[in-house]
Amino acid sequence: MKTKILYVEDEPFLGRIVKESLESRELDVHMVMDGLAVLPELEQFLPDLCVLDVMLPNLDGFSVAKEIRQRYPHLPILFLTAKTQVEDVVQGFGVGGNDYLRKPFSMEELIVRIDNLLRMNKNQSFAPVRNTQAIYLGNYEFWPQKFELRLNDQTRKLSHRENELLKILAENRHQTISRKDMLMRVWGDDSFFNSRNLDVYITRLREYIREDPKLQLVTIKGIGYHFITD
Amino acid sequence: MKTKILYVEDEPFLGRIVKESLESRELDVHMVMDGLAVLPELEQFLPDLCVLDVMLPNLDGFSVAKEIRQRYPHLPILFLTAKTQVEDVVQGFGVGGNDYLRKPFSMEELIVRIDNLLRMNKNQSFAPVRNTQAIYLGNYEFWPQKFELRLNDQTRKLSHRENELLKILAENRHQTISRKDMLMRVWGDDSFFNSRNLDVYITRLREYIREDPKLQLVTIKGIGYHFITD
DNA sequence: TTGCAATAAGGTTAAACAAGGTTAATGAAA
DNA sequence: TTTCATTAACCTTGTTTAACCTTATTGCAA
């Protein structure tokens, strides 16, 4: 499957050139022209990387990045902007950006920077969970697109929330994941009630993975969880 | 423990300014002025990140980067150079660089870019304990990724704080570790209450390792602790 | 130099508190 | 009307705070 780029740009001219240029490098590019359209598209498309223009109608690129970062802590974000002031760069990294390229830029440079971010991120997250492949968790097979968790020849159907949560845990196994990240990605906010909700789902997932004692969902009180799979 | 930066720069003037500026941000900076001196220093110092000037005497920055990359696949490398041609940028990423900043640059921008690389790399660097499996402490086995401390066939689950603290002690066994370092790494600050907190956890860890009299957690009053494991 | 406070640092234990675990009941949607 | 998500109630555990005790270090007088 091709690497997927979500490209947010409101200048149609520049947009088309960049999009085509990236596509000619075997990247699957979706372009969005409005800040408000980014999050819905993101959830649909599940890209491997975002390229964001900063000046956008309705919702500026920095705000968009903040929202993205809340839900997807490891998704690489590259800003592409005419703002050349150092304060803008600082702000860009401050809201969770991972690179910042000033306009005008050369396509070559954009490409090597994209490649670099993808390379750095490869072992992180996100990317693993997508296509029709299974994720192996101890003796279990987890099929996130099918909402299924298998052990030998038993298959358990997962609900939407169960599936989302297990996906996040699986993507981030062997790292500590904050409760906040989980809440933002599964529920979209981290209010008190959703927080107790998360506890309920953690209990349920622990029950589902109980058959393999190698799988451990360790609580880190006050912080989050740590999923151990071997 | 401070984050360590290896800075390779042959212009003494610029070098001093950048070094001091980074040090004022609580980074531990070693500066090297010759391409050939980089690898030995690297192995000694084991930095968390390298900042490389490209034009160097004896061995240029790109070649140095290639060597570094061979040995340390995940160590972040940031190029800092007067070369502004796109081909140079492409080459920089091609040899394994992770960011490329053109001279003249602002200190602010360098700092946010360094922070960004460190943040992105957090979970896969080559720091001493992270990639290790078990750490053997006398008759005990300590599995920091699993939050487990084993003796023969008994396994004790450690809490987050217990685990962090034992990790620091284990990493620094046979050296004196200051209370301040421990507090900063486990609690993030060294206020009075956390300080008493540390005492409580030290007591607890002493109880956990009591079965092997070779293990001694020696108090050095007014300074810190010294963990003896044989 | 010895001996003896005085003080500060840390040790130990238990209580208080907050975070999360568990289970069941309620509510909403298909 | 069954399934899933949410809310609620009650329980367990880790972390922090507090109180009291022990040990090292310091300063000073004999």
C-alpha cells in the first residue's frame, strides 16, 4: 500500500503542483483546502503524514496541528508556509509540528524532508495499524479493520470503542501511553466521565487478553498505561 | 540526568556562542572541532543527539554522519551549515541526517528543532537501559520494561515509581547518585515533600532487595545513594 | 583531644488521599 | 429486544503526607 499524505493547502495553483509532484513519487495524496475539513478527512483517510499550510480559511494551520496532535501523538506534521519569522517557526514546533519549511521551497527539499519524517516515524505507531493485516499480540491476532480479536480458532467481535482502544494500545505497545491521548483519540475529549469510561474498557480488554499471560496491560498511576506483549 | 549533545563545529567563535547558549538551556554539550575526533568522542560521551557542521577539517560532516549512522541507527543528527544549495540538503538527508538548518540561523530555531528531534526520538534511542532485557542485580533479575523484579521463581510487580527509581539506581550502580538527580528523574522536581517521598521509596526498595545481602543501598548523607551489587 | 549537645538528614511506619478497578444498573440506538 | 455505551456505586491499590524515631555531622566546652 502506498504511503498516504494529507496535504492541507488553500492556494489551488501551488496545491495542484505539489500534489502532482508528490504523486509522481508514488505517494497517495489527499488535498484539503479548509482548516475545518482536516479532522474529518484525517479520520477517514488515516494518513502517514500531514503537510500543513499555516494560512488557511476558517481555522489556521497551527490550531489544526494542535487538534491533530491531541488525537494522534505520533503522526508527523510538516508545516509549509510563507511565514518566515523565527517566532512562527517556534510556534509551529510548539503546537507539535515536526518540521517547518519556508515558502518558496524546492520540491526536492520537501520530498527529502517528508521521507526523513516517515523514516524516523517508522517504528513509532500509527502506520502499522491500517491495511487488512493482523497485528500479532502474543498468541492473539488482532484484526482492527474487521473488529476482531482471535485466539487459535476462536474469534471475538469487538465493539467500536473496544477496537479503537486496542488499536491505540497495539500501536504504542512497549511505550507508555497517556490516559489523555487515549481519551482524546477514542472519545475526542478527556472529561471526568469519559475518564471513568476508559477504566471500564480497560477492564474489558484485560479480560479479553487474559488467556495469554505474556500480555500485560500495566497501569501507570497518574500517567497512563503500558502494554507489554512479550 | 541532562540531555547530551555532541556539537561538531570548527569555527571557534560561533562554536562558543552556540555551546554556551545550549548549556544555558540545561543541555550537556561536548564540542569537537575536527571530523576525525567525532567517532571516538561519540563512543565516550554517548550523546542523545549530534549537531554537525558540514565543512570540517580532515573529514567533512556528511562523511561523519554516514559513519555515525552505521553505528547508531537511531541517533538524531542535525546539520548546521552555510551550504544553501538544495543538492546539499538532499545529500544531508541522504547520508542519514534528520534535520538541516542553514547558516545564518537563529538560536531559537536551533533549539526548537533540537527539542523536536529529541521528542520524536524519545522511545527508540540507544540509552543504556532502554534496549536491555534484564539487568542482573545480585541474585535478582530486574526487568524494567516489564515493571518486574524477580528472585528465583518469584516475581514482584513494581509500581511506576518503584520501577523508575530502581532503574536509575541500576543504571548507576557502583557510583554515587545524587538525591537531586533521582528526584528530578522520578518526580520532575526536588521540592521538600518529594524529597521525603524518595525516602519512603528507598525504604521500600531496600525491603524488596533484602533477600540478597550482597545488594546494599548505601546512604551518603547530604549527597545521595550508592548502590552496591556485589 | 574528648565528650556532649544541637541540628539536620534520613529511616520507618501508618494514615489520608486520589487514581483506578470492578461490577452492575441505566440509557440510547440499531 | 438485543447490543453497546454510559453512569453509578463500591472496592482496591499506589502515592503522598505526616508523625515520630534513628543516625550522622557539626560546633563548642572541658
